[in-house]
Amino acid sequence: MMHAFLPAEGCADYLADELTRAGAQVSRDGRHAFVLADILPAPPLLAFARQTLPEAHEVTAASINGWADALIEALLINLGDDDPWHLHLWPQYGEGRAGYHRCELIHTAFTERLKKRRRVRLKQERSSLDASTALLQAALTAPDAGFVSLTKADQRHELRAIVSDFIAGEIPHAEDKAAPSRAFAKVIESELRLGQRIERDQTCVDLGAAPGSWTYVAIQRGAHAIAVDRSPLRDDLMRHPKLHFLQVDAFKFKPEQPVDWLICDIIAAPQRSIDLLLEWLRERQMRRFIVTIKFKGADEYALLDQLKGEVPPLCSDFRLTRLCANKNEVCAFGSASA
């Protein structure tokens, strides 16, 4: 059995190291970007994987119909006639539109051939994913090669931290020219991946808040924000009635009662941010969280293994991901246990 992992951009070596530390036998092939491993990590957390194709089958198909048949076989073998499913099909090679055009042709052929072979299965195709839907993935690594994987609904839930609901695990950067900085995009992406968002009248603590991009998101949503930093936020945010600003050390701040969200994009050594998150979780000071772990180089990436070991028992949902909007950072986000 083989599992295929698509690394975040520029992170193939780091992903291979991460899988090796988790006990996997890892292989690489210079013909494609995927990192292959014999096991899925336990717990299923990979900071440097953009998408996972569990139990992937390597496909070699020179023709459009050959690819369509490979998709049909994966569907028919793994699912019953009444099981809902959704397809992610994309080119993981080349530039421009050629790969996308080939995928469009494959999708058309797949639909037509499935209609002839098992029309009833088309009635179960869904336009989007929900908790009851299986995910059929096909990534072309060349016009005539790639991987096909089908993840059933219950397995999707178990692997939700590494099997993304987004094609190839990619989320375009959010745009808002009114935000104090582009850092706000990290909050938006984390919310999308988690499937939860900051909402009106919730309470957020933003540690290391200046110049205010993460607080900006909370206030725009109608939430109440407690912003903690040595430096003030942008003037308009400082005047906002839903902001309470505290000019104190963010690492020493504790809320008077549990808050709905801890959001933290503070510039600090990774171990300090890891310790901060663990302390807040152990003391049950927040219900949900988004915390950036920032690095200067790659030497300290293995510190993330501490989060993989100690955070899941404290959470109902936990993700650890190098976001599309991250630089040399990884975001830890999730929901604390009730």
C-alpha cells in the first residue's frame, strides 16, 4: 500500500523528514513532486503536506479514455451505488492551460463512460464535499501518468487534518487592501481549512496584535477583540468601540474567563509560541485558536513534533499546516476540547 503526499511549495525535503520521523519508509521520484510513504502518520498531522492521497494507485494511461477508466474503477471498487462522492481532478505538472484542458477532457470522458457502465453512480455525484461524501482524487503528474485515490467519508473525517477539502490543498490568498497588512490572509485561510470562523459577538484575544491585521478581521466580523502588544495598533482600530487594547507582555497575559478565540501571530522563537499554545489549552482559556509558529531557518522544524504529541488530546479538532499564506511559518489551529 502506498500513500502519496503533495508537499507545500519548496517543502519536499522537509515533508520527507517529517514522514521519516513519524516512522514511515519514504521514497521520492524526480519525475513528480509527490513524496511517497508506506504508512499514514499517527496522529494524522503533517505540517509540510499540502494534500494527501491515501492508498494511492499509480496510473499510467496514454489516452483520455484510459484515465477515465482508471477513475471509474476506483469508484466502482471502493463505493456502493448509494454512496455519495465528489471528484478532485487536477494537473500537477507543467504551466499554462494544457494540463487543465487535459483534465477537462478526462472529466468529460469519465462522465460519459460512467453513464454507460453504471449510470446510477452519477446520481450520487456531489458538487461539493460534506460529512457524508467520499473524495475521489486524481492528480496528473504528466499527461500519461499520475495517482488516483479514493477516501471514504469516515476516513475523510479521521484524516481531515491531512486530506484537504480543497483541490490540491490550495487556497488562494485573500485580498483586502483596507487591512493593516497581508497577514490577515492567514486568519481567513485557517478558518476555511478548519470550517469555523470568527463570528459576531464572539470574544477574541489577539496576542502580538500590532499593526492589527488579525484584530481587523475580528472587528470586521462584529466580534469583540482584546488586542495585546507593546505597540499600538493602527489608529482607526485603536478608536474602534469593539477593541480593548492592552499594552503589556503578550506572553504574560491571561484572560479573566475563557474566550471564544485565541489568535496569535506574534514574532517569537518557535518554542515560546509552542509553550504559549500548550499553556492556554491546558488551562482551558479558549475554545478555538489560530497560532503561528515562526522559524528563522529549518533547523527547528522538528519542534513541531511536540505539538503533534501533546495537543491532540486537548482538542476536538487540531490542524498543523504550512498555509498557502505562510512564509517560513506553520499555523496551529483548531478547537479545544469541551
